Amino acid sequence: MITIWTAGILGAGGALMLYMASPAQQLRKKRPAFRLCMISGSTLLCVSLLMLLASEGSGTAVSEFLTLIMIVWSLVPLAAAVWRRRMS
């Protein structure tokens, strides 16, 4: 169970890092270093997927992994836009 939660946290962090590499990201005014975000995000996502594959069946692991990154990539931009609008 701890492995699944750790994989989820690592996966969410990796998806967030890849979002930060996007030129359209709205979390920060200045985009962080592209290469750093891409390498760390990709590494975190790979580790997350490998942890899920080690603890569950392949179909379940891939489904959970894709659902997690889909949720992060859908909700974080929306939340960032709403938050930025309130702060302005």
C-alpha cells in the first residue's frame, strides 16, 4: 500500500514538472529551466510507473498511471488559472 501511495506522489510530481516545462504554464511568472523540468519530470514518471508495475498487474498499473497524469494535467492548469485570476 505504501508503494502505491509513493508511486502516486512521484507520478503527480513528475506530471507537475512536465507541466512546468510547458511555455503556457501559469504556476510561475517565469518558466523554470526546460531541460531540468523535462529530465526530472520524466524520471519521476518512469520511477512511478515502475513502482506501480512492481506492485500490481500491468493493466491496472498502466490504467492508474495514465489516470493520475490525466488528472494532474487537467486540474493543475485550471486551478492555476483560477488562482492567478483571484490574485490579480
